[in-house]
Amino acid sequence: MEDHKLAQSDLPEIGSQGVVSEILAGKRDLNVRQISQLAERFGVSPAVFMPASTKTHKPLPTKTRKMHRR
């Protein structure tokens, strides 16, 4: 937002200023519609707006479950 000199009111595709405020404060996540519209507006991949936990590969657990025999 700083790079583009935008205020909360400049992002109607996200929702009201209250919704934008909650997203910026980390109280609410962007939904699929909001991510899609922001990606289109800024000409970037939707992945840019995805939470970090969905973009990173989680390591496999060190312990594996025993396979059940039939």
C-alpha cells in the first residue's frame, strides 16, 4: 500500500474500511475473491496475497504412521 500510496478507502475490492483494517491488523484473512481481485488489479500472481503458511512446503513428520496390514 505504501509503494502505491494507497489508503484503506482505495481498496474497495477488499470491502469496507473496517474489513481492510481487520485484514491489515491480522484479525481477518483475505478470501479467494479478494485475492483474485487484488492480483488482477496489481498484475501479480494470486500467490502474492496468500498467507505464508500456504506458500511454503511443510516438512514431512519425522515419525511415520505404521501401515495397517490387511
